[in-house]
Amino acid sequence: MAHNDRNQDATLYIGNLDERVTDSLIWELMTQAGPVVNVHLPKDRVTQTTQGYGFCEFQSEDDAEYALKIMNSVKLYGKPMRINKASQDKKYLDIGANLFIGNLDPDVDEKLLYDTFGAFGKIVQPPKIGRDPDTNQSKGYAFINYDSFEASDSAIEAMNGQYLGQKPINVSYALKKDGKGERHGSAAERLLAAQAKKNLGDTSAGPAIPNKRFVDTSISSPQTSQTYSPAPPSGPPPHMQSRFQAPGYIPPPFHPNK
């Protein structure tokens, strides 16, 4: 699937995955929430095992929202999945709760950043590590965007100066892109964010679960934290195989936005 053809609004980021989780297993699980278009779990270059995170694209944004609502915290191999939208509405991205992470250990990856900083609040898109375009090696810094200043303030207070990997990280508000040297997090920016949230309504609770949907009761909700016990992965379930070619079909990978 071409990069520009992907629907980022219908794509979920899935973190905290056990290395035994496969593309076909995520496909099998997520099709119980809605039709899946694509699944991609980045693999370690040496061991070819899952790196602990991935992306799942649905046919529609409603399907992705529904999957986010019911699948977040469902356990695979004893580990609760951490699910977020790969992209969010601009009202989230533009509020300015954006952090700069400096002095980053080169071994720290996007998964570790997401799992670490996700403890303080909702991250609105996968963390972005500055990387060399030729070698893909980390340049030692990253950016993280939250949906609230409460979350970003908490992250700075808790993580600035803490070790992540083998190095103490520097956590502060990121510089604004206008080139004037001002940082996010100003009083004016916070006031605008509060006003925008008031005007738009608080959407943090997420959409209501439509009653018309049916989900296999063997898959737990976040409230029950039961464990999903998958059958041996073999691509899309039988009722989906006619849509996606023959049994055993594994969807082609795609590469998420950097």
C-alpha cells in the first residue's frame, strides 16, 4: 500500500507487545472490532522478533475508535496492550503540550519512550526520535506530544534528570516552530488550549460503544483485564478470507510516518 494512500485517522498505534506477537495475531484480534486493512509490526534487524509495538489500519475511523475503546489493556501473552490513535484531531496536536527529550541514549527507541511517557497521560501520536536519514541512528533527541498540559507538566517534573537507558535525559517544553526561540507551555498557550477544550467539549472519554456491535466474549474489556487466548495465528479469520485472498494470507507491511 502506498504511503500516501494510508488513512492515518483510521490507524492505531499498539504498544507494550510481547515479542511473540505476530502481524497475523494482531490481525486476528482486531478484526473482531472491525474490518482491518493493514497490520505492521516492526522487526528487530538481527533477531527478526517484534520490537514491542506496531500499527493496525482499519477500514474507517469509526472502526479504529471502537477498537481503541474495547481493546486497550487487553492482555496478549500476559502483557496489556497500550493502544492509541496514530494521529489525532488537530485540536489535540495544536494545543502545545509538546516536549523535547534531550541527551537520549542511542539505544532508546520509540517503544521505550511511548511506554515510559505514556504513564503521565495520553500521547497523541507516536514519539518522534531525531534520526540520521542515511543510517537511521538516533541523534540523541526526541519529541513527545500530549493532549493536555497536565500530562506534559507531570512528565517534566517526574522525568527530567532521570536515567533512561544509560544516560540521564533532559525533559523540557519544545521550541515553537516559528523560529523566534519561544518554547511551548506559556500561559497564553495554556489559556488558548483551555478555551478550545471548553468550546469543543471534553472528548477525553472517547466515543460511546455502539450497541449494534458484537464482540467475542473471549476478549476482555479494559475493565475486566482478562487475558485474550488466541488460537495459533494463521492470518485473517475464515469469515474474512474471501475479502483478503486465500487462507493464510498475511497482509503486506507498511512503514508508519516518522
